[in-house]
Amino acid sequence: MVEKKYRENPFTPGYGGKVPPMLAGREEEKRSLARDVEGIARGGHSGGDLALIGPRGMGKTTLLNWLSLHLEKEIDSGNLSRKVRVEGPVSNFPENEDPLDLFRKKSMASRIDSLEMDAKLVKASIDVSDDARYSEILKQVVKETKMEPLVVLIDEAHELTTGQLKRILNLTQDCRNKGGSVVAVLAGTPHLRDKLRQSRASFVERGVEVEVGPISRDSSREAIEEPLRDIGNIRVESSALEKVLEEAQCYPYFVQVWGQTLWEQANREDRNELQMADIDRCREAVESNKARLYEQRFERWEDNELAALTEVARRLLDGSDLGRHGIVKVCALTLEGAGQDPAAAADLHKKLVNEGVIFKKVGQENYGPGIPSFLNYIVEQAMSRKRQDREVSGRSR
Ligand SMILES: Nc1ncnc2c1ncn2[C@@H]1O[C@H](COP(=O)(O)OP(=O)(O)O)[C@@H](O)[C@H]1O
Ligand SMILES: [Mg+2]
């Protein structure tokens, strides 16, 4: 029986944000999240809201879930007051819902039953001007969170409208200014960064942005090696492990896919040591997983964007040092060459960032790939289109 239990795969490939057995290379991010959120939860007013920003699959939801578990632990061990309330991540926030209602509901949740609350909400939403409604809700949230600090986690926050974001950030900040303890932690793709800027709420000056990018090669090694060894008593020969790391591309999602596949390989053959030949045997499963992901990402690009996408991929693979200016220029030249309006280049740059095709840390000058092998895929797709064009025109002659 014990044997069976340990045979359960501990890796967590997917986008559910289940915290993996080894959450590698996020010490700084965890420290910053914990420090700022706990500060406010303890009644401090100096901090602001937080935003976790990064391309898909880098681990934002995972960090939100980690934060929620961490705070619960701190509450259980008495390091944080029992009164602190941590609401698990909200995602799929309805487009036409006013986020004030979310904060109002959450801040009152432990006080009154939901029927009474709904009645109050309905009452509040008719007949009152928006300003009056805002003040009323603010007053309530201040009162409630003075007694019981509130942490609200919002996932997929890039889906919120700028109006909704503005309301959230204004409410939390006004509330803190009036002595309430509320903090919002938002997570979203780089698109969220643009929306925060557009919402012109105070976030840009006062909020804290935590960037969630690729993890280092050493962290990827830890994330794969430790669970295999410590939970499964499985070892991977060192050159084989290096090969895996090369293919995992420092992309957290691929790291989990590899971990899971290696685990399955060891169990299938009932072995404790994996070699290069095992990596070769695992590759097919991993590659089909990657191919699915690349296909989905690639489908998000329109035909008229492909030339610029391909050119940017080529340049980055060639090692060109390109910042925003360079990327926009490459796009503009490619568009022009194809007889299209080069003015669309700035939007293409945005899309490249938001889709995670290119990535750079704030403050860094040049972009690198989000996932290096996706750039290869983009270039291969261009070659395949060319080949097909030749095929078709060859046949029609
Ligand atoms: N620090 C990490 N180390 C190892 N694996 C991670 C780490 N962070 C996230 N993962 C894994 O990466 C994948 C994507 O994580 P997720 O939080 O869903 O990304 P996002 O919300 O940014 O799209 C999941 O399989 C998760 O288990
Ligand atoms: Mg997510």
C-alpha cells in the first residue's frame, strides 16, 4: 500500500495553479508577496496592491495559490491574527459586474447571511448615484476591514476592463487611507500592465508589480531533480538531466511536463535510475504536449501578422539585441515590405509581449524569447508555408 502511494505522480503540469512539489526559483517573488500582504493584513497602511504579471504558463496562478496557502499557515500558527481573511483566487470575473460588489460581499461575508446581503446590495444599486454608492460601499468596507483585514486574490485580471480595475484600485486605496485593511493581489498576462496604466488609478505609483518570467536553469534542475529523488527515489544521470533542462527551456510548464514524464518512465520500467536512452523514450510524449501548446499559441496570430512574427523570431534566434524600438522597426519594415500599413507595428509589438512570444524584465533593454523553442516553431511554420506554396503552384502549372 505504501509503495502504491509513493507511485502517485507528484508533478503538476497544467494551468490549474496547483502548487508543485518544488516551487523553484521564486524566493524573491514569495518574499515580496508575503511581506507586502502581511504588512497590510497586520493593519499597516503604507503598502499598496500587488500585481503578478507574466506570460501564460510562467506560474502566476501557482504563486497566488502559494500565497493563499502561506497566509492560511501564518494564521494557523498565530503569526497573523485569526481575523485576517484570505479569499481564494477569483477568476472569470463577469464583464458587467461592478467589482465594488465583490469587495463589499467579501468584506461583510462573515457578518451577515447572504440573503440579507443580497437585499442590501439590490437596495444599494437602485436610486443612488454612483458617487453615493461608492461612498457607501467604501464606508462599509472600511468599517468591516478595520476589524477583520481582507486579502482578495484576483486571477486572470487582464480580462477585467480598465473601468473595473480602476474601481478596485481606487476602493482599496481609499479604504486604506481611511484606516481599513484591504489589499488586492491581481495576476494577469503582460496585457494587465497596459490596462493598469490606462486605468490611471494610483497603481502605477503605489502598487507593486511582481514580474513572473522564466525560471533559471538551476531552478528548473531543482524542480525536476528534487521531487524525483526525494519522493520517488529516482535519480537521473547528469548528462541526461542536462538534456532535459535544455528541452524544458526554463519554462515552468515544460518543467512539470518533463518531471511527470520522467516519473512515469521510471515507474513503467520500475527503475530508480534514468539514462539518456530514457530521455529519448520520453521525448515523444513531451513533444506531442509541446506541439499542442505551440499550435494553440500560433493560431492566435492572423495571416497578415505572420510575416512580422516570423521576422522577429528569426532575428531573436540569430541573437540580435532588440529592445522595443528595434522590435517595432523590424515589424514596420516587414509590414511595409508586404505592402501593409507600417503603423500597425506598435500594436504588433504589444501583441508579441502580451502573448509571451518575447519577454524582457522591466528595466532590461533587450527582449529575449518567452519560450525559445516556440520561436523555432514559428520559423518552421513559415518554411512549411513556403514549401506548400511551391507545391501548389508547381502542381497548377
Ligand atoms: N516555480 C515553479 N517551479 C516549477 N514549476 C512551476 C513553478 N511555477 C509554476 N510551475 C508550473 O508551471 C505550470 C504553469 O503554472 P501556472 O501558475 O498555471 O501559470 P500561469 O498562471 O502563469 O499561466 C504549472 O504546471 C505549474 O505547476
Ligand atoms: Mg494562470
